[in-house]
Amino acid sequence: MFPAGEKSDEVGGAGRNRTTIKMSRSILFQARFIVVSNAFLWNAYYARPNGQGAEAGRISNRMFYLSVPPNVFIDVVKCASKLAFSLNGWTRVIVEKPFGRDSESSAALTRNLKQYLEEDQIFRIDHYLGKELVENLSVLRFTNLVFEFLWSSQYIQNVQLIFSEDFGIEGRGRYFDNYGIIRDIMQNHLLQILALFAMETPVSLDAEDIRNEKVKVLRCMKPLLLDDVVIGQYKSHTKDGISYPAYIDDKTVANDSLTPTFAAAAAIFINNARWDGVPFLMKAGKALHTKGAQIRVQFRHVPGNLYKKSFGTDLDRANELVIRMQPDEAIYLKINNKIPGLGVRLDRSNLNLHYAASSLSLSLSKLRLGICCSDSTIPPAVVITASGHSYDP
């Protein structure tokens, strides 16, 4: 995506069918863009003699979003660097997770990318952090004194991060079987959200300052013990009269695959003054009963509760803050409340903040637009640490 005029042209080559690149003009903050979906077609379109290409005489800014398998990242960037990098404007490359399979492969990927790019041209993003409720997490905490005061081991009993999908891999086994649910979801989406949730107040909202605080959280984590992790793989099942195949029944998965599609980390502890002794629980899985993603913050019981006997069989129910990222995005706080009428009977009520679905549909688009228009417009928490820091499963 890069500035240009409204145009439609054709490109082709010897022995190839002619291919039409359709381009549409979009007015976004008074800028004009061309969208080309295939980097390998750009050579014929832009490498024209005597500077007579589509951008002759203009300053060209180019952004590449690598929506391709991780094993071809370098090949795509190498090709683009020869054929389509800007000569008189900026060039930026967005790399989606997974950024490597472990620390070693992540470092190797960074080294290879830097053969063609400078560090400030590489944008490693986790698209999940662009969701409205995830972006609102730091706003909720740092602009509301009531939550900042409660955000510690003194008042929080445990924190749960839950991700579930009600469908299987559906033909994506060539990718998923090399990563599994831990690397695909927990190491990326959930660990990034955990770090954002637990970090200390950053010096500013600049991306580097936020990354520094998130890395401090990761460095304070105790190593996870195997006994604290439960993994599994979904089997064939029937729901509403429809049969669904097992993970290993997928044609893109080996019959003897042991790759987990479900994982639960029973206790992740952060050894610092704020979170000492508070377990963070992660759960993620595919082909489960429901689809959803949420953070559940369970607070401690009220010491010496005067109304303990009024709760009935549920006894002393603690408060709970729920941040539901999908579906039906909402933030709600569970509080104990008196039931109207004679006597004193208590029940749990929700204080709700629901989001309109129409305001949540552009999370990935606004990340691309932010990177394209200006570094400062990107939600700072979305860009993963520049050094490619990863937390190996």
C-alpha cells in the first residue's frame, strides 16, 4: 500500500498470461493509496525504463504486510527489496506472528531480515493486541484509580486468560502441526496480553517504554513446571447430529501426530512486589464447546464478611472483573447486592459495559493504517519488542 493516483494497468511477461492489477483510490486522511496483492507482480509494473513507471516523479512510500507462511518471509522480502522497495520515500514491512518457533529461530529470522531492512523498518505485530478490549486494558487500569489501587496481590486472588475456538484446524495442519496450541496462541496472544495486564506504569505511551515494562514482567516469571501443564488433542465427536473429524483425521496432519490442540497452564507466577503469590492461569484450545476469549480477574474474599450467612449455598462469593474480548465484547464487574424485598438475601449482579459490534470490526485495518501513516498512530502495545524477544514454550 503506497500513495499513487487512481489507475488500472496490465503487466505480463514472456510465456505468461497477462495479469491485470486492479487499483482503487481510497481517501484516508487526504492520502491516496494503491493496493497490490502480489509482490511478485511488481517487477513488471514498476521496473520500467527511463523512470516511466506508475510513480514517476512522485515520492513513493511502500508498506508490505506479509500475509504469507513464515517459511517464505525472507524470500518475499528479498524479492521485494530488489523489485519494489521505495527509492525516494519510506519502506515498512509488517511481520505477523509467529516470529520464529523459538528464541534461536527468532534471532535467525531477525538477522536475515536485516540483510534487506533496517530495524526501524520492521514492524513485528500481534494482530490480537489490536482488538478494542485489549487496547482498552491499559486505559481501564491507568485512568481509573479504583482499578490501579486494586491491581496487586493484596486484593487479587488469581487471573485467568482463556481462549477457545469451537472449530478445528480445517486444513491448516501444515502450519499448525509445526507449532501447536502453545506456540500458536499461548506464547503469542495470551502471553502478550498477560504482560500488558501485569506490567508496571510505563514512563510514557511510547512503544519502547511499553515494551520495556512488558519485558520486565516476562523476566520476572518463574519457569513453568511440566506438572503444572495439561495438554490434549481433540478427538472426533458429534454435535447437533453433525460428525466432526479428529485432529489426526485431517488430511494435512500426520496420523501419529502428538501436537497438542488444547493446553492449560495451571500456575504462572510473577516474582515481583506487585504479583507475588498470584497464580496466572492460561487456557487455550481448538474444537471446544464454545468460542470466546476473556480475562477473568477474581478478587479475594472480604475478611470477616458480616453477610456471609446471607449468601446461602454459595457462601462468600468474591468479586470478579471480566474483560470479554470475543464474542459480544464487554467489560463487567460482578458485585454482591441485596435482593429487593423483606429480609436480607444477597445475590450477585453485573455492572456492564457492552461495546457495539460496529466499532470493533477494523482492528487489523487500523493497525495497517497506523503503520502506513505514522509510527505514532500505532497502538504502542501492538508492536512486539524490537529485539524479537520470545518466551520459549
